[in-house]
Amino acid sequence: MDFLDKFPSMGQGGLRDIKKSIDLGFRDFSRAYGDSLEAFFEPLLNLLVWIEKLLVYSPWPLIVIIFGVFAWLASRRLIVVFLTILTFLVIGFFGMWEDTMATIAIIFVATIICVFLGIPIGVLMSNSTRVQSLINPVLDIMQTIPSFVYLIPVVMLLGIGKVPGLIAVCIYAIPPIIRLTNLGIRLVDKEVLEAADAFGASFRQKLFGVQIPLALPNIFAGINQTIMMALAMVVIASMIGVKGLGVPVLRAVSNQYLALGLMNGLAIVALAIIFDRISQNFGKRLQKHMDRQNGI
């Protein structure tokens, strides 16, 4: 009956030894390579700090105009431009300008990293079923594991600051761009690829001249989802020293400041809506352009 009532498990002593071995091994690794890792990520930190200072210290009318022009170029819709400008004006009016610029800086850098790492990985997956079967479980883990879990080793290696927060954001946000790049390239019509082969196109020519252009709508959908997931990590990243709109939200939760939490939370939502509208409209325009090129 004791066997049925109590699940058989390792003794506390054995479990303690395993945990102690893992902790000591990780601690030795962090002490041996911590400085090298910090030096490796220093250019990334400098880039993030430079972009943040550029956004914060530039004249606010210039920043608003730049985002308005960007919204027009991406969407070609006046309503999107108007909402973009209005959003930034309201954010500035309520005193959230600097936090918003800091948030945009980390989202911008995280998106660049995810794009430059995610698209090549997605291309690699699309050309090899074996690679896809190996990477898919890793992506599943990255999307399902709680963010607090992978924050622990990152903070232990690099300490509190911007770079650990940026790495955490990238881990959480990169799976969509990888998956949708892989999907987009795999959905390219086989007849189109056969035609490219018939004309003697090399692998490089097929990839950059046929597959990636036809997969661009899916790739931009992945970028859209990456931006949304990066924004969702803003509050979590604020726990390890990342400036932005997440810091006031965290302070509001800790001190029960309802108004502060709502204002900054709504600012994050407004940014998410604006970036989503811009990227979606750009994706639709790109899809129509590709359809016209293909004679659809």
C-alpha cells in the first residue's frame, strides 16, 4: 500500500547532489567565461544605447514626423498615418515619451537580431527535412517554456541590465520569423521551381530570385508576429533592468498604482496596434505586388 500511496522517487540526498552539481558546474562556467560573454555582447549593448539616446534626445516633432512618414510608406493609408501620429502625441502629452522611446529602441534592436538570425535558420529548415525535425522541438521549447525560467541563466551569466533583457526578448520573439520563413519557402509552387531549374538557375539564384521573393508575404507576417511578441516581453524584461514602459507597469503592480499601470499598459497596447497595422498593411501591399508580377 505504501507503494501505491507514495510515488517512488529519488532520495532527498541524491536529488540534492544532482542540483548541487548542476549549480556548481554553471557557476564555474559563468566565472570562467562571464567576462568573455560580456565582451562579446558589448557591441550589441553599444548599439542599443546609441539608438535609445538617439530616440530620446532627438526633437520630438522630428520623431513624430519620421514615424508618420514610415507609416505612410508602409501602408499608404492616411488613417494609419493619422493614428500613428495621434498615438505618439497622446503618449508624449501624458509624460510617457522617454519610456516609449526606450521601448521602441529595444523592440527595434530585437527585431533586427531576430530577422538576421531567423530568416537564415528558416531557409535552412526549408531545404532540409532533417534540419526541420531537429529545430522544431527547440522552437517549441522556446515558445512554451516560461520566460522566467530562461531569465535565470541569462542573468547569472550577464547580470542585470539591457543585454540580458534583450536576449530574453529575442529568445521569446524569434520562433515566429523562423517558422513562417520556413513555411513561406516550402509553399512556393513546385512548378515555378521546376521552371527555374529548366532555365539553369543555381541554388543561390533560385533562393534569392524565386523562393524568398515569393515567400516575402509569409516572412513579413513572421516579422509582424516577432514585433508583437517582443512587445509582450516588455514588462518581463523590465524586471532585469531594461528601461521602457514595462518599468512603470511593474512599479504600478508592486505599489497598487492603478492609474500608472493603466496608462503605461495602454501605451504598450497602442504601440502594438500601430506596429501591427503598419506591418499588416505593408504585407498586404507586398502580396498584391507579387500577385501582379505573377499575373494573378
